[in-house]
Amino acid sequence: MSATIRTETGSTHAAFLGVGAYRPSRLVPNSEVVDAIDSSDEWIQQRSGIKTRRFAGEDETVVSMAVAASQKALDAAGIDAQQVDAVIVATISHLIQTPSAATAIAHALGTAQPAAFDISAACAGFCHGVALANDMVRGGSARHVLVIGVEKLSDITDPTDRGTAFIFADGAGAVVVGPSDTPGIGPVVWGSDGEHYDHIRTPDWRDVLAAGGGMPNLSMKGNEVFRWASYGMAKVAQQALDRAGITADQLDVFVPHQANNRITDTMARALRLPDTVRIARDIIDAGNTSAASIPLALDRMIADGEAKSGDLALLIAFGAGLAYAAQVVTVP
């Protein structure tokens, strides 16, 4: 008779235990980007809602920003770095192909050699990381998971590209996911629409090098992405509510990926969110920080008192791929 593999189980439930964020010190108003793209402050605000964004300096790297945000999340959770069993980093702007940023971040934090890896799901990466962490804690492969969204998009954005230069920005956000006595993270609704794979992308490095070019920059088919996200993502958000057994009037907070204020408004109307639901608007001052946008926005709402411990929050992120993910969580 063959032997039977022994398996493990973890906590019955998982939840956010703490949130942290890091915002670069340099504040960049629209007036600093308009000349290079022949635009205006009024046009940018009407098109996206953005007034300012933050760009990281040379000494503010993907790793250093992630470490700063992570330490704040650990402090908020009351967790020592030595208790972290896994580090998941969502980013598209760590410019070293290998090794992962996660391993460097884990070491800098003083962890005890946890599992550490990066995921590439662009703006949807943080919600993907949360889904993985939830399953890891409940499945028994980790007790405490650090999930980080971090970007230094100023490194890969062409300042003369009218379609992207005013949108993307830098920053880092993190959460600690750990065991909970009650459900704190709902089922994930995620997927990808590869038919539109090229709507947001960087070019093949080989093509850039062959042409004698410099840094490969992000490009985006803005109108197509706007239409796809505005109408398709409301359905995904509703599915996340349904799978969590939560109705719109039971929701306290809505934290969509900070891509565009008009997309946020369209989704809120489609979901028929009541006026009592507080909606994240971090994009106004922070721009689109891709994988970092949801934890940055959630951290700000907590700091401003708009999101309180125990509140139910709907998260939804979407971006290049085109990839998306959504879940309902409890604010720590």
C-alpha cells in the first residue's frame, strides 16, 4: 500500500491586520507636466481628476519605498518582521529582471528568510497578492503574509507622451494578512482579457535595443482602456459583492484602483452605491500609482477617518493584460 501525503490546514479565516504607505517627498503639480505634452491643468483635471502626483527621487527606489511602507504596516499590525512567513510584491517598475524585489525587501526588513516573490499583474497586482495571501493563511503555508504594491513609474514614463505623462506616479503601500477569528477577506473575482493584451504595455526590450533607443516606456490606448474599465469592471465589482454575500447598502467604503476619477464615478453609478459609501479619491493628489494605488488610497482613508476599523470595503483593480481582481475586505 502506497503512503499517503500529509497535508496542512491553517486559520479558518484571514484578514488585514495592518496597513502602511510611503509617499515620495516630491509633489508634482500639473503645471510641471503640461508644457511637455502641450496640455493644460484644466484639461488634465477634466480628463482624469488629477491635480498633483508624486515622483520619487534617485534615492527613493522600489525597494526602499516598499520597505518604508511595509514597516508601517507591520507596526500597525503589531507584528515583528521575524513573524513574516511570506512577502509578495506587486510591481511592474522594478527594473532588475532577477532577482525579485521581494527578496531584497524581506532582507532589509530583517525577516527570517521567508518565501519572497514578485508578481506581475500591473495595476491589478495588489488585489492578486491579497487573494494569494488569503489562500496561504487559510491553507497553512503561511501565518503572516506581507503584501506590497510598489511602483516607480516615473522611470518608465515618457514625459512627452500626451497619453501617459500626466497619469502615472510613484509610491508604495502594504498590508499584513494574517489569521482572524472572523472572515476578513471575501472570495476573489479575478481574470484577464488577453484579447486586449496590447492596450497597456512596454515594448520588447530587443526591439528597443535594435533601434538604438533608451528606456522602454509605457504606452496606453487610453480611450479603449477607459471604455473597458468603466463598464466591464462594474460587473466584476458586483460579482465580488455577490460572492461575499454583501449588498451595496451594507458597504462602508469603495476603494477602486486609482486610474481615473471618471472611471470611479461610472462604476459607483453602475453599482448604485448609496451616499453613505465613502469612495477613495486618492488619484486627485497622488496620480495613478498602478499596483500601489489601492493600499495607498486605503491608508489615506484610514488616516483621514473615512475608513474605520471593522468597515466593509470593496477593492477592485484592473490594468495591463488586461488583468483584473476584486474582493471585499474588512478594514483593520
